[in-house]
Amino acid sequence: MINELLYYDAWLSGLKPRSHRLAVQDVALSRRKQGFNSPWEYHLGCQYKYQYKIMPFVVTENCIKCKYKDCVEVCPVDCFHEGPNFLVIDPDECIDCTLCEPECPAKAIYPEDDVPAGQESFIALNAELTKIWPVITVRGEPPADAADWDGVANKLPLLER
Ligand code: SF4
Ligand code: F3S
């Protein structure tokens, strides 16, 4: 059974039909609401059987000092945590729904396997700061000078914890 699931996972990795992906995310969402957390979800209710690896999204460097927060309210599972000048995504809560990525005006959000070269450390940083910072669910106002910092390179030293 597991082999069969893995086979379909491999087969689907290049295809990931949107309808299947949404079905699995729907299951993941309802299971999160029941308090069950797993990086793997299984989709058995259609013609294909496969397991789907939840791929967390990651907030990267350009969010620092921009913190537009457009991303916050679209998240169905309240993954975002807020620090003084940066937001992070809880990798254990993210269900890979992709909704936040296009919302970010600073283009700072990426799937974990697509984080830009040189920013891989933000994967661990999101996981680390999630444990320290509170959840944010309401958008609020961005910093007044957010646009001035959008696209500025090497902002990591400016991160406030
Ligand atoms: Fe939330 Fe973005 Fe993850 Fe979707 S992809 S669950 S919006 S953090
Ligand atoms: Fe940051 Fe973009 Fe959200 S700048 S706060 S990840 S909308």
C-alpha cells in the first residue's frame, strides 16, 4: 500500500493536478482543525491513490522592514507570526495552499523548495522565530517607510527579534 502511494506521489510530483492538490489541502485543513498535524496527507477518494508531502511556505529577506502584511488574512490556518519588523510562517501549520504567495507586494514568500539561492537560512529562521513570536491574524498597517525598503539588498542584519 505504501509503495503504491509512493509510486503515485512520484508520478504526480511533476503533475500535481490542481483538483487533487486542493482535495488533499482540504483534508489537511480539516485535520488541522481537529488538532492532528502531519507533514503527509493521503488522498484515497478518487481514481488515484497517492500521498502528498505538505510543502511549507517561507517568508524571506525582502519582508524585513517592509512587512506589508497583505499575506496575513488569506491564510486559512493562521500560520503567520509577527516580530518587530518581519513576519514568519509556521512550517508545522502551513498546509501549502499557496494563497499567501501572490498576496505579498514584496514577493517575499516562496515554497520551501523554491527559496532563492542565498536565502536558504530563512527556512530555519521561520521555524525558529515561529516559536517566539505571536500569531498575527489581522492585517493592520504596514510601516510608513515600507516602500523605501522594498528591494533593498542584505536586510538580514536589520532583523529585530
Ligand atoms: Fe498559510 Fe501561505 Fe501556508 Fe497557505 S501557503 S497555509 S496561506 S502560510
Ligand atoms: Fe512580509 Fe509580504 Fe507578508 S512583506 S508581511 S510577507 S505581505
